[in-house]
Amino acid sequence: MSILYDEGQQAIATESRRALEARVSKDDLLPLLQTSGRYHDGFWTTAKEQGWTALALPEAYGGLDLGLVELGLIAHQAGRTLSGAPFLTTSFGAAKTIELYGSEEQKARWLPGLASGETIGAVAFASGPDPLPARPSVVLDAGKLGGRAVGVSGGLVADAVIVFADENGTPVLAIADLAGVARDAIDSFDNSRCIADLTFTSTPAELLVTGEAARTAALHILALQAVVTAHEQTGGAEVLMEIARDYAFTR
């Protein structure tokens, strides 16, 4: 990935920083750290209004057809302001999975909502401490999911989830609507991330990709999400450095 940004990309970074600094208040964010089940509505409303949710998705489904560089620039600015929600990463991961590996019917069903931000997506690949287990803890049988997905970022409020599951000993990726799925909140350092364990009980799901291709696809999606997360972390580190610098100047 190039680190030399063109004028358009620089404008995206400048405008997203301006919008976030105007609309996201640390006084609003701090109570969310210890409040389960809530995220920063102002941040997510801004993301939808500014088109950030659509940024890296195809125009045919309501996206802006830009890429990971532009989304990373916005994530960087979100990190500077402690965005208060994980959905730029989680919804992007879910949408990208569907775009790359879903059928035309699945794309038409899910991508417009994810592009508009009206649908929140999550990605559930982990099992315990393993981000991509050799044998998934969730099972797909006859089109229905069973089992427990742990530590799902955004899982407490997401509308749909991409699951790494086992189907008769074969790894698969599947998508499921989360309506009616049991969710147990996980207390974390930042509860606005809405992390939850999801328990599937005969939950209807649609197959996306199967076999070793599913594992390869999952690793690719995790890598894409890691890039977005790294930009957000860098933004947070940058503003902390600036705070430390400004404090040092007053000494």
C-alpha cells in the first residue's frame, strides 16, 4: 500500500477529521467505556451521512467504489477521536466477504444495507484465543447454525454476521441474520465496541464458500480488517503523542 496520498485522498482525511472533531465529544465517549450495549450514536450517524460506510463497496450496491486506502484514512481520523463504535471495521469485513464470495442474490440482499449503514455487520471467526481455529466451534448442519462464537466485535448490536463454521468436517463461511440469536455482552476496556458471545440455536444461514477456500477467504478478510484497525490504532497513538508534546511544552 502506498503511503503517498493524492489530493483527493488528502481531502478525505481533512474532511473526515473536521467532521469528527465537530461531532464527537470526549465527554460523550467516556461514559460509554463502562456502559454495556451502547455505542456512540453521533459517530455512527456521521459515518452514514458522510458515506464512509459505502466507501469501499461497489457502486452497483450503493457504494462509492473507493478502496482500502481511503477507508484507512478515515479510520485513522476515527482513532484520533476515539470513535466509540467498531462498525467501520466490522461492517466492512462483513460486506467485503459478501462482495468477494457471495452470490448475486446475497449481494443484492445485504450490500445496499451495509453500504448505507442501516445494516450493521459483524465477523465471527474466532474460537477461544484462536482468531481462526483449526476446527470451528460453530457447526453448520442442513442450513442451520449451532454452537457459540466468542468475542465478536460489534456482535451485541449487529444485524448480520459472517461465521467461520464446520460442516461435516469441512470449514465454511456462512452468513446469518442475528435476529433472535442469544447475545452475551463481554465487559471490556471499551464497552462501546459492543463485544459479545453469540449462541446459535438452529439459526438459519446461507453458505458463502466452502472447503480450504473458506479458510483462505477468512484469512483474507482478517487481513483487510487488520489494515483498518491498524489505521485506527495509529490515529489514537498520534493524538496521544500530540497531547504529550503539548504537555511537555508547558513544563
